[in-house]
Amino acid sequence: MNILCIETSTSCCSAAICIDGVAVASKENLAGANHASELPVFVEQLLAEARTNQWHLDAVALSQGPGSYTGLRIGTSIAKGLCYGMNIPLIPVDTLQILCNSVDNRYSIADTNTIYCPMIDARRMEVYTALYDNSTLNPLTKVTAQVIDEQSFAEELKVNKIYYFGNGADKCQSIITSPNAKFIPNIVPQASFMGLLVEKAAALDVKQMAYYEPFYLKEFVPAPSHIKGLN
């Protein structure tokens, strides 16, 4: 399958074309949150490359969350517009699973009794997280918004080595101090690592897509405006 993949769940912004699970072209900015201006440019550049190489797209894949409310909305809006315009399906993919796949693509972790724990920052000491089997990347627990303290994952760490990563993991390193806790830095969700997951995910047709919303996990709470006259 030829898939355009879009990832905007954190401050990083990326898009890629994956063919049969392998990224053949990608555009990304991993340094800052400018999704509204950057993503349309990335998509247009990739579509131009697809036309040049005669890669006829079969679907658009979208990192579904959890993550940044604004980032997820931008990604969803552009993905839906492309799907409607080209009459192709939308394929949502678990963002935390994308993080796990990023680790698998960078490291060879073959330890037994090992669990992956991706974390996306949800402010203060809260993270969006779940536990995943490191060999299959299948979820072992539900995705939750969890406040991290000294007892977090204590039972699992007694019998398993757990690898923590993602932009929410850094702030947990001083709190989760078990010798079985391992932290991997600089892991972010990227569109170029979505390909194999997309091949296994279920596609939404046009009718289903009309009701699709990102997986926010928590309700959006608007903050007071800092612009004079608007607060």
C-alpha cells in the first residue's frame, strides 16, 4: 500500500510517504510547534514527489493521539480534507504505539521480561501512557492520563524491565528509581515510523470518517488569553 502518514501529536511535526510499510520520503521539524504553517507545506511537497514518482496513494494515515489538542486537530483537519478530496480512506494509528515502533527502529532490545512504556507529556507530573509488549508492540494496558509518583509501575517493575521514553519520560527519571527502570532519551513520534503499524490498522471509509475525532483522552480546557482585550 502507498500511504501518506501524518504525525502532529506533540511539538514535533512530520509527514511521510510509506510504501508497503517502508518510508520512501519524509518531511519533518522536530524542534518546534508550528504545525499549522509547516504541515500543509510538508504535505504539498510529498504529494508533488508522489506525482513525480507515480506513487498513487491508497490511504492517509494519521497519528490519532493522545497528545496536544491543537496538534491533533490540525493533523486531523488536513488528513480528512485529503481523504475527502482524493476519495481514499483514513487510517488512525495509536500515537504511543508509534513511539514504541520508533524505539524498535533505532535499538535492538531483545531482553526477556521486558515492557515498553511510552510517555507523552500532559503537564505537571501527568503523562499519557500505557504498557506495551516489546516483541509485538501490542498494548498490555489501556491508555491513561497518569500522575507519576514513587509507586507508579512498582508491581510491574518487580518482575519486568521497563523501558521509558517519549517527551513525558524525562521528568519521571528522578522519581522512578527501580534498577529495572531504563530510560531512552530523544524518542519522538515520527511519521516515517508509522508504516508497518498502518499496514495492520483498520481503515475508515468516507462514512465512518465523517464522525472521526482524535483520541484526546482528556477534555480540552482553554486557558485565559494573554492578549489585552480578549481575556
